[in-house]
Amino acid sequence: MFDYLSSSALYGRRPKKTGISRLHSRPELLSKMIRERRKPRFLIAPPRFGKTALALEYAESVFGCKDVFWLDGASPCFLRDLDNEHIAYGLTDLQKKPGLIVLEDVPALDEARTGLFVSAVERLMDGQFEVVVTSTPACDSVSARFEDKLVLGARDLLLADSDIDSERSEAERRSRPAASFTVAERIPGLFWGGGPAVRGLLDSFLADGEDPPFCLALFVMVVLQDGSLKDLGAFVRKLDPGFQARLTEQYLYLGVNPYTEDFEVHPMDVADIAQAFSHCLGDLVASSYFASKDALVSRLADALIGKDRPERACMLVQTLCTVSQRVSWMGSRDFVLLERNCLLPAHQVYASFRLPNTLAGKLAQAAEAWRLYILGAKEPALAQAAKVVASKRVSEKARGIAALLLARYGNGPEQDKGAHVLREELAWEPVSPEAWFESRVREADPCRFSWDLAAAGLLYLRSSPQDALEFLEHAYRIAQGDHAVAALHFWMAEDMLATAIRADSKGEVRRHEALMVKACDAIEAKSRLFAPGLLDALLLDAFERLVSSRLVSTEIFITPDLKSSIGEIELALFTQRNMFSKVMQQEENRDARRRRRVPDRQEDLPSLVVPYEATKAPPLHIELFGGLSVRMGEKPLPASAFARQSVKLLLAMLVINQGKELSREHLATLMWPESKAETARKNLYSTWSLLKKALSLPPGGCPYLATTQGCCKLNAHMVSSDIAQFDVICKSLLFDEPDALEWSKAYAQLTDLYRGDILPSEIRNEHLIQIRRRYRNRFIEVFAVAAKRLLDIGECQSALWFARAVIDQDKTREDAYETLMRAQIGLGQRTSAIETYFMCRRHLVNELGIDPSTRTAGLYQEVIDEEPGLEAYGEREA
């Protein structure tokens, strides 16, 4: 393909892979290079920007890959031949016919070698050779030495909208327009290369020859993923004045906004970051404010927790911190990780070290006991707690946390043991709750979460349920909305209420109901400022169980936004429990094999260090109007995954019910009404398996479908649909106050959503046909009602749009014609009003055999009476 040099003084090679799977045409860049053929052309950008691909495309387009010489600047021979001045002389002596010279990946050169390189390029240009040079910004010391040149930098090499859309389907373009792609998403290698390109980019960070402070700043940015450039001042000692300009112009994958001074880095996994930086992080610490690598990484992990990314924080600590630092960090972040619902990732960090017999180690073990219990491993959790309580060298906090678990969830003897330890540690006496809180108020931080607050509540519950209720009321007065109170209320709620009901104390039940309402209000108020936590979700779940069991008569009211947030927490907890259960099962299988003296196979070992971020499922969006379309995150699923009509129908049934449970028998009857019950049930099992396979994630598992007690449903917290959006907009148009601006937006949204009938390919299932007819009628009815309501408030133009949309769907809706005529009259469009009347009469007579009503005819007569000259126009229309 290329003419390779065989002389010992010169060398050539094929261009290396760049992470781009194949050549992607960049015509606008080729045009620039062709126009400047008599000048040296420099492609200066970081790795993965497609410099090699562009040079290769130029060689193929202009030279047909003939008379092209490709020199590798990364080869040790390059500097040798540069020093000996063999490059230009060797090429001009060897090749008499002018051609193209590509000098790729030119390294950083000192002043003397820069001069030799400039002389070599000038000699090649004098010999009528074309020269293309590629280099990274940190290594470019040559381009500034040429006055007449073409330089294509990192920003020039970004993908344009046309490049992004070149290989995307129409559905992908519609779901996310190319104009919405950020700068970091337009880098060619990252856009086309995927995961391997990201890893290659990270590997090249330290190969650019940047100074340590700059490299440390890069490390901090890729770990945090987003934030403000000012945040770097908390980690890096000194950055040169041109730091921001270099980031903005050269390191575009960091997504720096020069106006807001914010950054948003292209997504990168912690495991890849650790692999790239672990060998040099100790050297970079010297440029930071921290004494060690452990201190730096721990501070970054805390910053990630502050950004509500505790899973990423755990993975960072696990991969980059020493064992002692992992133990210390886990022991001091116990409650924060629990409240952020970070259970499985924290368990993975705990499982990565051998537990030392230290105070921090025992504290980490106590926190692990609580995580295990919430993850569903009750017996291991109580065993861990018992070990901590029995330890001689243990802090008061660790012993108290472990004893609290035993006292609340242990069996009889364990509960007594836990309560005894709590009394000893607290030196607890049965004083009144008011007196207990008075002693707490004298402390510096009476409302902080602590094990002794929860412990006192449980001790009051064991001694006197009535005092426990008073204790909880005091807690709400002092620290309303605090996480500690949510935890305390969760641990006490059901037992207190059950005791009150057994005692037939209606007064206590009413007091408890009032506390439930107060708790919901507190969580609601807190959610406006902070995201709800795991303890809030557990408390609301306990309330819902009490309401559903009819133990209380009050109702629990929470806003849709809070309900959605709580649902996301419950889903994340459900996912973690499932994954933990699988890991535990793998460990049990491994232990069983060991007991049978069967060697373990490497592929059967459970992986406890898999990043939790990889388990997060992307949201699923399903469209049924006009045909089935399914998108997982930003990726459309192929139509072949839903080739069977029964799979489409089952998915449509689940989507239409929007997360509601459908019994298997009822669902089988709806889908196969003419089949026998047994046959329909078998068909459902088979179709369910196919649907689950179609919606499964690459690592395995399908979090979008759920089966509970003989029922099937979609996981509403992870699945959105055009059906659900349609219903929300329809409800707004029917019941909200008319608003011309907002309803105009709703008009556009609804017409975009309703692209046609639901799943038009299904022509046999009578149930779906009825649903299809119902949604079509709802679309017409909602638009008709909205048109009348807008007309009533004088918004004639908006009413006109809605009325026309109704007529487009149903030519026989006389009320829509009447509304349209009134809107046209209000806008002074009297000729159009007459045309509307005669169109109405024509469709009513031809399709229904009736004349317009006297009210519609009266509108026509009003127009004619107001302007007699229009009567003749009306006669022509007739």
C-alpha cells in the first residue's frame, strides 16, 4: 500500500490504530489541507483526536497512497536520524519524484533539534515534497518556527454535526439532535472508539511531558468528572497562569467552559483512571496540599460523596488507597454511606481488606453489620455485631452501633444482650424523655446523628411505649427533618403502634398518626433542599405498610417528585440486594466445591471488586404511537429484538398499564382469549422470556421487568413511555387553568407524541384494538375541550389550532367546526369561517346524512348578516 523505505538511515511504517474502527471522511478538513499544499501542515492535538486518520485520508484521497512516506517520530531511530541530518537528504536522494511525507507523533525537541527539524522540513518543501506533521500540544516546539503554514488544532478536529449524524439512524437523530452534543462528546476517537479509546487516552496523559502540577490537575478533573476550575485550588498547589487557556484550547475532552470556568469531563471509569495514574500518583502528591497519596485520594472520595456519587468514591478508595487508609475511611464514613444508599459498593471496599484488630477496624465492622442486615443477610449481620460487642478493644461508638443492631433485630437472648450493653454504655436511667433531651441540649451538637439517640429511643420503647412516643415527639420538636429522627422513627414506628393497638389506646394511635403526618411534612420540606436518603425511604415505606394494613386511619400524602425520588432509592436498594444475593450464592457454591475437594475454576470465583457504577441500568423509553420503538438510554434497540408479534403485544400491555400489576392469568387471557388456559399460560411464559431477553443489559439481568406474587409489571421508576407522557398532558389540558403559552407547548408535544394509532401492526387482539380506539378518541376529545376552554378566555388563535387538529382526526365533529368558526370570527377571518361552515355541511351530509345544527347554521348567518357581500361567496361555496 505504501512505499516503505529500506535504507538503514531511514524507516517507514504503517500508521498505527487510533481507536477509530475505520476511516471516517472529513471533507471540510481535507479541503483546507488541499488548499495549502505548498505549506507545511501541522496537526496539533492530544491523542484520540483523529490526527493519524486525517493524515491517512489525505494520503489516500490526494496521492492514492502512492509515493507516500510515513515516518514514526516515536521511534528511537527518529532522533538518531534527525541528529545525523539523514531525514531530508535520504528522502530526496531516494525519491526523485515528489510525494507526501508524514512525520507522525513528533516528540518534544530541544532548541538544537528543533532547528534541525525545521531545516529538514524546509529542504523537503524545496524538493517539492508535501509535508504533514502530527504532534501533541505539549510536544509542539516546531510549528511556531514557520511563518507560512497551516495548523489544525484540537478544536478544528472536533466532529461537526454532519459527522455525528453520518452513522446514526433517523430515530437516533430524532431522539438526540447532533447540536446537543457537548465538546467532549465530539472528539473523534472517543466518539467512534468507545471504551478502548478512553483507556488509551488515559494512558497518554503522562506521556505528553506535562509538568506534575498540570498532571495532578488532570487527575483531579477526571476523577471528579465535573465541577469548577476553582475547586482545583483545594488540591493543586500552584498552576501556571496559562493553565485555563491550555485546557480550553488543547484538552477539549475535559469539557472546560471558559466563560463559567466549569468543566464536564468525558465519562471515565475509576478502574481505568487508577490503571493510568497509580504508578505515578505518589510523585504527583508533591504538587498537592496533602502529605500522602492516601490523604489525596480520601479527600477526592469525600468530594465525590458531596457530589452524591458515593459509589464512585468507594471504587476510588478501593483501587488507590492502602489497606489501613481503607479501614480508616470506611470507619469514619459509616452513616454517610448508609444514608446515601451506598451499601454494596461499601461492602466491596470492606471485603477488599483483612480486618485489623484496631479501633477503626471494629468501627468498620460494626457499620458492615448494618449494611449486611439491610442487604438481606440477617444471620451474618448479627454474627458480625456479636463479634464487635464481645471485643475487648473497641470504641464506645462501635460497641453501641453493634449493640443497637442486636437489640433491635436479634432473637430473644441477642436482644437482651444488646439492650444490656446499651444501658451500660449510656449509663442509662429511666428518666423522663424531657429530662433526657434537656441533657442533650446542653451538648454542642444535640441534633447530630448518633447511636445513643437511637439507643435511648429503643430503651424507652422496651420500658414504656408511652414514654417512647413522648421521646419521639421531643425528637421531632428539637430536630425536625434530621436523618437521625427518621432513623429513630423507622426503628420504633411499627412496634409502638402495635403496642398502642393491643392496649386499645385510641389516644396513642391518634398521637402516632399525627407523628406520621409530621414526619411526611418534615421529609417533604427537607426534600426541597436535599435529596431524600435511605432512612427517609425506609420510614415512608413503613408508613405505607401501616396504612395498607389498616392499622391507622390517616392517609400519607407526598408529592409526585418526592415519590419518584423515593422510588429510585427503593429500586437502587432492590438492585443492590439482588447483586449481593448472587455474590453470596457464588460464595456458597465455591465453599461447597472446596468441601468436596474440587478445585475452583477461575471463572467461577465471585467478583467483589466490580465497579458498582457498571450496574446502574440506563432508563428505558418505549414508544407505541405509530409503531413500537424502544430506546435504552441513548441507544435504540434493534427491531429484530421484538420480531415476534406476541412480544410486541406483551410489551404494549405492560406499557399501557404504566407499572400496575397484571396477574398472569388475566394477562394470558387478554393476549390469547381463544386459547385454553394452560396453553395461554405456557405462551405467556415463553413470551415473557423472550421479552426479558430483549430488554436485558449487556452484563446480564433485566431490571425493567418485575414479577411479584403471580403478577407481571414494568418497573415504572426505570421505564418511561409516550403513553405516560400523553396521559399527563391530556390531564393538564382537561383540568388545569387555560394558559395560551403553556397549552401551545402542550399542543406541540401532544401532536409530536401522537404519530398514529397504538401498535398499528397488531390487527387481531380485540383488547388492544379497543385501547387503540380509546386513545384515538381521547386525543380528539381533549383537543376539542381545550379548544372550547381557550375560546372562552378569548385565546382565539390557540383555540383555532386545537379545533383544526380535531377536524384532521374526525371530519364529522360538528362541535369542532363550531369552535373553529367562532375562533375565525374572533380573529376577523370571516371568509375562512364561511369555508369552515360549508366544509362541515359537506362532511355531515355525505358521511352521516344530516344537516348542521341550528347553532352552527346561526353562526354562518351571523357572518352573512354582518357582511352582506359574503352571501354570494357563500352561495359559490355551496
